[in-house]
Amino acid sequence: MARSQETFNKKQREKDRARKKKEKLEKREERKSEGGGIEIDWSSAPENLTMSENERNQQADNKKASN
């Protein structure tokens, strides 16, 4: 008698695991299809005021090169 209860419990756990895995996959696909993600407005981000003079010059050169 105990064996059949063990088997039943094992099958129930497997079903629950499969159901949770399926739900998790569906949620993941839903998030992917939403596209989004957070877009950062870099123009309103604070500037790094701890850069050295060389780093500021290099950043300015990079901005010139990209424009």
C-alpha cells in the first residue's frame, strides 16, 4: 500500500514540476515579446566629475569622432 502512495506522490511532484516549468517558460516568452526594457535618458544622467583632464580630453575626442 505504501508503495502506491509513494508512486502517486512522485507523479504529482513531476506534474507540478512540469506545470511550473511550462508557466515559467510562458512568462519568459511573454517578457521577450513585450520588447521593452528600460530606456535610459543619458542626457539627464549626472556627469562624472571625478575624471582627470586626460580622461575628459579623451571623452571629448570620442564625441567628436562619433559625430
